[in-house]
Amino acid sequence: MNARFSILATGLLTAASATVGWAQHHPGVYTSSQEYVHNQPAHPGTVGALAASLAYLEVVNAHTHAVHRVPLTSVWGYADAKGQGFRLVERKAYAVHHQQDNLVTYSRQRAIQHSRSKHIVTEHFYSQTLDGKLLPLTKRALKQQQAAR
């Protein structure tokens, strides 16, 4: 347990200290985790912003400048122009940071409103695989997951 937690803590520190992903991915939309692992997006190109009101992601092909609208229901994730990978879960984008020993770490930023002030916090998550359920990256969650084994 201590070794696994230290690996996660190292991944967390890496993720928190840099916005550059651990691996550069080709920009575009990935329809499965296998495409992501092989770095072969189903729809290569520049991905537009993820809008809460839209049911699709827009991808502009770099060579043809054609615009593709990929339904969110068929999207596993995407990589931005900088090569940072994101996984979509329930219409929310989670930055993929690190994969080691069958654990994947993620983060996402969320705005919190306190009376008059607004703060941006970074939440950290993990999953057993690229397709696994996202769980909060806390000591309590890790202990519960270890006890379930």
C-alpha cells in the first residue's frame, strides 16, 4: 500500500507542478482508450472548446480544414493542440496525467463560489485502467480500494 501511495503521490506532484502531459498525443478526438494508447485519434485535428450546451465536439482537420462534429456519446477523449490528453466522463474533461502499475491519475479544475469571491480548485482522481471508474485521489479512497481487494 505504501509503495502504491508513493507512486500516486509522485504522479500527483508531477501533475500539479506542470501542465504539460507526461506524453505528447496527436491532437484530435479519440473514440476509445485503445486509440489513445496507440496515439491514433479517430478524428485528427484541432479540437474546439467543450461547451456544456453542445452534444458534440468540433474537430478541424489541419490539412483539409474540414470541420467534423463528433457526437459526445462516441468520444472517449481528446488531445489538445499542446498534446495534453483529456478523458471525457459525464460531459466533463479530465486531464490524463500518468499511467503506472495499472493506475491512471487525472485532474480537472473547478470553480467554487464563496459569497463574492470565486476560486479555481484542482481536483485529483485515479482509475485502475483508462476505462475504469474515476475515484477521488484521497487516502480514504485508496484505503477502501485496497481493502476491497
